[in-house]
Amino acid sequence: EPEVTQTPSHQVTQMGQEVILRCVPISNHLYFYWYRQILGQKVEFLVSFYNNEISEKSEIFDDQFSVERPDGSNFTLKIRSTKLEDSAMYFCASRQGLGGGNQPQHFGDGTRLSIL
Amino acid sequence: SQKIEQNSEALNIQEGKTATLTCNYTNYSPAYLQWYRQDPGRGPVFLLLIRENEKEKRKERLKVTFDTTLKQSLFHITASQPADSATYLCALENNQGGKLIFGQGTELSVKP
């Protein structure tokens, strides 16, 4: 069964450094998402992306964050200047189309980001 | 503000029994409600989706009910097995944009 893959599985970065998290969504999917989960807390929406532009973003997704789909395959999340509070598990998700029915979001296994 | 609440305490049950998990929400009118399973260190895995105009949905040993008047969904696992032990997440979705709003999850432990 096709799956969403994320790399790296664990990223350790010094505070203030830039970090890029990478995702390969399922190939025929059109909608892409990033979520994060701070340890022990709920999964939180960051941003959705469709047709090469951001559809919606949360308050968490400030100017330090950006997303890109550079080559029609990868979907990346960049944090320009990391802070301690950015430490979390970051999940990428994709879905084939909008609407419910048989089009759930499929999640990757996440990148654990640790800021030192 | 929008709020989603799931059983905050872990649920411990005996193998073979039915597990029932609760999801309550306020200040929201979701078009869809979804249940996901999450194992430690892994991403959420989709289980079932139910629409606002549906009362019940089943898939194998899983059953979901959705009461938009009570603003509540119940998630049942019948004939539970130790392999069902995981955290179960309730997620709401509105009609636009497709973002999911998650509850904090309920940890289920099924003892042999």
C-alpha cells in the first residue's frame, strides 16, 4: 500500500539554525499538510497546501515557517531560525481530494525535531 | 473557542471485551468526524470516517456513532485484542480546507 515517507526520522539542531524537513506524499494525492505534536500534547495543524500554494495556515505557522513543493514529488517544511519551543514531532499528511467519504488524510511517521 | 475532549484517563480492559471511547466537542459544527490510531513514535493511522448526516458506521470490529445534537461520537472496538492497544485520536473536519482538528487522544490497553 502506498505511504507517506518522511526524512529524516530524527533531526537535532542548534537553536537559531535553519532546518528543512522532507516528505514524499502519496503519488496521486493533491492536498498536502504539515502537523506537529509536542511531546504529550495533541496533534496540531500547521499548514495545508494545494495547487502550489498555501490553502490555510494556523497561528503557529508564522514568518519563520515556509513550505515548498520544489519538484512535484517532495513537500518540505522549512523553519528559518529554530527556537527551543519548536522541538516536536512533525507529521506530513496527504490526501487525494477534498471531501470526506473515502478520502482520509494519510500520515507519515514523522520527523522528531530536537532543538538544543 | 473550539474544544475537543476525549477520555483523559487511560482505558484498561480485558481481552475479548468491548472498548468504548468518547469524543465530545463544543463550539464547532464538523461536517466529518474521523478516528485515527496512533502507536508510540508513529504517525496517526486512519480508521473510520463518519459524516454529519450519518448516525453510525461500521468496519469489521470497529463501530463509530455520531450525535450532532449531543456533539458526541462514540468509538467501539468489539472482541478487543492486545494488538488493539494504542492511543485513539478523534479528529474533526469542516467542509472547507480539509484541515483536521484533533483531540488529545485516549490510551487503550487490552490485557490478555
